[in-house]
Amino acid sequence: MDRKKSQWQMVLAPDPWGLPLAAEKSVTGLGAKLEGGSLPCPPACVCASESRHSGCEGRGLRAVPRGFPGDTRLLDLRRNHFPSVPRAAFPGLGRLVSLHLQHCGLTELEAGALAGLGSLIYLYLSDNQLAGLRAAALEGAPRLGYLYLERNRFRHVPGAALRALPSLFSLHLQNNAVDRLGPGDLAGLPALRWLYLSGNRITQVSPGAIGPAPELEKLHLDRNQLQGVPTGALEGLPALLELQLSGNPLQTLPDGAFRPVGRSLQHLFLNSSGLEQISPRAFLGLGPWLQSLHLQKNQLQAMPALAHLSQLELIDLSGNPFHCDCQLLPLHRWLMGLNLRVGAVCAAPPSAHGQRVRAATAIFETCPGRAARKAKRMPAPRSGARRTRVKGRR
């Protein structure tokens, strides 16, 4: 590991919600018992000397209090009533690492709101009423790596403000009202690794909206309104490992849909996307790197074999109404040679209903391709065996 990397980059193990909890604990001592001490502390707040945490959660405060100890590492101001955060709201807190402002009714961060917070890494602004952010509001926090903006009122990505954060590592914009990503909206974020845009109203992701993003590893676009895979927007993402597109009304997958990230992608989520058809070359370009493929709960009656995906460790085909006829023979053959549970079950014809596609051998016995393969596997006659004479030949 590069010893020059800052501590927040050395993420130990993200929790299931994407929160790098172990990393935050190691930096701030998060989880230590908050007890009062002899330190100076604003009224109605608690300041703990041992853990260097200060908190005023749920005290009905109408303005950001001042007077916290200068060595505070974590400041918890959740569930108060601040319409805005004013300029230089946190004087003397140059060692602050984590700032919690969730559920405060915030509509604005004024210019210079984070002035002097040179050590800030985690900023939680979730569950407020923010519709925008200005770059000037975020200046003063050059090390900010984790920005949480879930469940606000953003209709557009605040790209200019985000570009004021040179160390931005993880951006959480889930469950807002963003309806499209235009060219350049999220470009210019060289350190970005994790991008969460789940649960918005996105109908379009334009080419160049995200890339070039040389470090991006996770892209979550699930539960939006995309009617097709944004193939062009995947250009310039050479490190992408995980792509989440589940819960979009995709219906079909065309040829080469994921080719731009074929040499890096390891985990692909396409479940619950209304998929009815997958082109035989839809996964062209994805090769031995892909480890998991999620296609459950779609409307697939047939799909091509995926023999070139030779390193799959997980493939989920459950919850699809597969029609087990000769059209499905290539998939049946592929599954026969696959040592994985896939969950593919026949929905039709009635004679095969409920059978696993892999095990429904009798259904496919009469298929022309199956018969030809069986003929090829029949042993050749022994050299000493009597030959049958063909009429008209010697």
C-alpha cells in the first residue's frame, strides 16, 4: 500500500450501506461512550475528553452552537433545526474529522460554512431540504472524502461544488430527484471511487457525464428510469468493478452493452429490470474478470449461453419465466457444465413447469442440436467388427 495515502483512503471494510464504518471508527474513535467532562462545552451539549466527541443531538437548537473543545474529532448536531449553516460556523475545530448534520431542516450552506475544517473527512448532510450546493460553501475542507447527501431535494448534480473537493472518494446522492446526468456533470473528480445515485428519476446518462474517472470502482444507478444501458457513459471508467442497474425499465440488452468496462467489471446487477430479451452478444467484451451476474426477477423466456464468462462465481437466474423448448437448448447445455446454483426454472410448457432448466433433460432430447451431439458421442465401430454392406458399393 502506498504510504503516502491519507488515512481515510485506507478503508478497512465498508458496511452493507456503503458506510466505511471501520475506517471512521479508526479515525474518530466512533463508538466510544459519550460522557461529560471538565472541558468547555456549549450549553445543552456534551463534550467527552477521552473520545474527543462532542454532541448536541436532538436538542431543538436553532443555530449552530460554538465553543466546542479544539481537539474535537467528531461533532454530532443531528436532529436540530438549522435552516442554514453560516460562514465560519465551526471556529477552532481544525482537527474535526466527522461532522453530522442529518435531519436539521437545512436548505443552505452559506459560502465559507466549512472554513477552517482542514481535517474534515466525513460530512453527513442526509435527510435535509438541500436543493443545491455552492462551491464556496465547501471550500476550506480540502480533505473531505465522504459526502452524504441522501434524501434531499437535488434535481441536478451539484457538479461545480463537487469539483471543489479534490479528495472526494465516496459520493452519496441516493433518493433525490435528479432526472438526468448531462455531459460533464460528474467529470473532474479524480479521486472518486464510489458513486451512489440509486433511487432518483434518472432517464438519461449522457456520454461524458461521469468519465473520465480513472479511479471509479462502484457505480450505482439502480431504481431509476433508465430505458437502456448507458453504454456511452461507461467510457472512461477503466477501473469500474461494480455496476448496479437493477430496478430500471431496461427490457432489452443490445450487443456490446458493457464493452467499455469489459476489462475491469467484476459484479453486474441487472435484476428486477423488466428484461425480456438479451442479445446473443450483449455481454461481448466481458470475459474472465466477471465474477457475479444478477439477472433474477426479470421476464426472460429465453437467453443465450454465456460460455465466455468462464470465471463466474455467482449467477442468479431465478424468478424468470423460462420457456423450456429447443430455443433454450444452448442455455441448458451451458448450465449442464456449470458447477453453480443458478435458480433457472421452467415456467412452460406445462409438462416441464417447475423443473430446473439444468435438469429438464427429457425436454431437450428431441431437439435437433441435441440429437446431433448425441450422434457424435456414439462410439465408433471396432476395427474387427463386421461391416454392413451398403447396396451399390463394393
